[in-house]
Amino acid sequence: MLTVNLAGRVALVTGAGRGIGKAIARALCESGAKVAVNDINPDSAHQTVEELGERTRAYVADVGNLDAVQSLVEQITAELGRIDILVNNAGIEYKTNVLTTPVDEWQRTLDVNLSAAFFTSQATGPIMRAQGGGVIVNIASIAGHNIPLPDRASYVASKAGLIGFTRECAREFAAYNIRVNAICPGVIETEMTAESRSNQDQIEKWLADIPQGRLGQPDDISGLVLYLCSDAAAYLTGQAINVDGGKVML
Ligand SMILES: NC(=O)c1ccc[n+]([C@@H]2O[C@H](COP(=O)([O-])OP(=O)(O)OC[C@H]3O[C@@H](n4cnc5c(N)ncnc54)[C@H](O)[C@@H]3O)[C@@H](O)[C@H]2O)c1
């Protein structure tokens, strides 16, 4: 894992109760940052904190809800004093297509996968600006690069929106020394993909399309988060970077 010194920084990672978010929280914590571990699921948020130790604190909140995000950010600044790094990782998916997606599922996907990044960026932007800068990383998906997936209507739309929002936010926040980038994972081995991964035919279909010949691991994503948080990435903003073993080459 990359060595980056984040001592003195405070990071908020949403959806850090398991999977990619948990790996990101661990990497930031091991690099010296204090980490606010957010999740909608109290058990998994507390479990992450128990595993990662004293530099982490659990914050249970639904980031798809504006009021909840405002309270979350107020609570973190009151308790941890600042916010330097924001990782919008929380995400959900429903396996339905355009004709079968109920409106409430469509709306919920947009709330959690897209609006949450707007809510958190709007709440933390002024804090980072007052501190002299910051870093925002949005976990999108290769599915957001206009690569339709079967039966993922709301998910694909939300991730394409998140990439667009990342660029808009990067342009606006550059004046405040806040860098904003998106990471677009390919298929990563987490709970989100567990059901599909239980089908060997599906795995073989994926692998046939991945030049590096393996599925991704959560730490394939956390390494890039560390790099984006470091000064080595000082001139990098407004990008959507694929981490997918070469599946998509844009
Ligand atoms: N796993 C993959 O193959 C893959 C690929 C591309 C993109 N992604 C994206 O990476 C991110 C993390 O995915 P993962 O595979 O770790 O998923 P996961 O389902 O394993 O974990 C997601 C976490 O987010 C939390 N969460 C869900 N809704 C929330 C909300 N409203 N507020 C706060 N927390 C909430 C869940 O409780 C869970 O702990 C997601 O945005 C996902 O879309 C994953």
C-alpha cells in the first residue's frame, strides 16, 4: 500500500461499514488521518470502528437525506474539529430495467448515489474553503461512462450523474484549493456483487472482458484514494479514473 502521511487530517467516508468504504477508511486511518466512519447500518458502522481503532468514530446517518447530512457534518466538525477529506462512497443498486423500475426505487437510487454527494459537498465545501483546501473523492462506476449494464437503469443513470457532478464541483471548488475527482471501479469483490459472483458463468463472462484477468479487490480502490489525497496529486482535479483491470479503455 502507498505510504502517505495524513496525520492531522480528518476524513469523512460514507458507507464505510463494509466493502470498498471500509477498505478506504482503513487505508486513511493507517495513513494517520482521523476517520468519521459513516453508514446507514449502525452495526456495521460500529464494527468498522471496533476493527480500526481509536482514530475512527462511528456516525450513523442516511446520506440520501439532506437534514441527516447537515446534522452529520455539524456533529463531525463539533467532535473532530475539521473535515479535510470527503469520500462519497455509499451506494445502492436495484436490479431493474427502464420498464420495470418503480419510481420510488429510481428516486432512492438517485438520492443515495447522486444527491448525497451534492449534500455532503455543499455542507463540507465551506468548511474546506475556510481551512484553505481539501479533497473530495466520489466513488462512481465504469457503468457511469455510458456503459449500460443489463437491468441497472437507475444505477447507471445515478453514476453518470455523479461523474458530471464531480466535474462541475471540481471546476467551482478549484478556486478554494479543493480538488474533486471520481473513481470508477470495475467489478470489485464485495457484498454488492456477491449474488452475481455466485454464478460461475457470470464470473467467466466478466473475466473474458478484463485484460488483467481478475476481479478487483477493495484495496485496488483505496490505494487510488490515498494517492488522490496526497500532495503527489496536487494538479489532478475533475477526473473520472477507471480502476477496472483494463476492462474499459477510454
Ligand atoms: N462492488 C463493485 O463491483 C462496485 C463497482 C463499481 C462501483 N461501486 C461503488 O462503490 C461503492 C461501494 O460499493 P460496495 O461494493 O462496497 O457496496 P456494499 O453494498 O458492499 O457497501 C455499501 C455500504 O454503503 C452503506 N449505505 C447504503 N446506503 C447508505 C446510505 N443511504 N447512507 C449511508 N450508508 C449507506 C451500506 O450499508 C454498506 O455498508 C458504491 O457507491 C458502489 O456503487 C462498486
